Amino acid sequence: MVRNNRQIIPESRHVIQQWKYEIAAEFGLPVGYGSGATGADTEFAGELGSLGSSGSYTSSWGHLSSRENGSVGGEITKRLVAEAQRNLLN
């Protein structure tokens, strides 16, 4: 089976990465933004307690369970489908 991970719209990569970290923060999952880059979206992280006392994030997703990672991916898919439906209705 050939895997083709080529993105149809390369510019979408940034938006999906941003959604990934926003959703993780909404779910209270302690992950960083990219490879330790500053400017992580912490809008929800502080109120959900996912920021530690130092206020730093872990820059890896490896410490999360498959269920936690899958919940983020599932939410991204739900949001993409909702956005596509909105665009089709307009």
C-alpha cells in the first residue's frame, strides 16, 4: 500500500499545526508548540492547569497516550469537516 502524505494545499500545514496545539491546550494536554518554539498558544492552557509552575511546555507528543493523541486528531477532523460543510453551504 502506497502512502501519500502530500498535502493538496501546502499552506494549510501551519493552520493544522496551530489547531493541533490549540486543541491540546483545550483538552488540558501538556505539549509544547513545535520544537520548543516560543509563542505557544496558552489561551486555555493556564485555566486548564496544563502549564506547570515553571510555565514551560514539553516539546514532544511522545509522553501522551494513543487515546490522548487520537482525541486531538479526531477533533481536528471534526473541525475540518465542519469547515468544509460551512464552505459548501455558502
